[in-house]
Amino acid sequence: MLLVKSTHAQEITVLDRLTQQSIPGAKVYSKSPKVQKIADVNGRFRLEYFKGCDTIYIAYTNYHTELFLYSDLVSKVWVEL
């Protein structure tokens, strides 16, 4: 399971729901417009790169790929996958 935590600077941290550990290297992407980022060593990525994207996918090996609306990631502190 994954968990996504939003911080003040529109930075999102991808976490494992069960362990609360960050997930470095999680793939974050949108199909239209095509944008792809990889979470840093702390499991973080900047949401600003996805401005103008309706749907954002978050994937990592051995986890289910989940999708979010951009507006949900901006307005919520925690998103469980």
C-alpha cells in the first residue's frame, strides 16, 4: 500500500501505508499532457510539474498503480493507495 502526503510547498511524499516509510523512486506520471517524474531519495516529488494535468498516476514495483485527480492532490493532506 502507498500513502501520499502533501506539504506546504506543493511537494508530495509517497509513503507505504503500512510502514509509513517513504518510497524513493516511485513513478509519478500523467498521460495527457505527458509528464513523468520519479520521487527523490526521500520519496518526494513536486506537484507543480503536473499543473494542467487532470489525472496523475503513482506506481511502484509490487504496488497497485493508482490514479488521482490533480485537484484532489492539491486539496488533501493524505491520499491512501
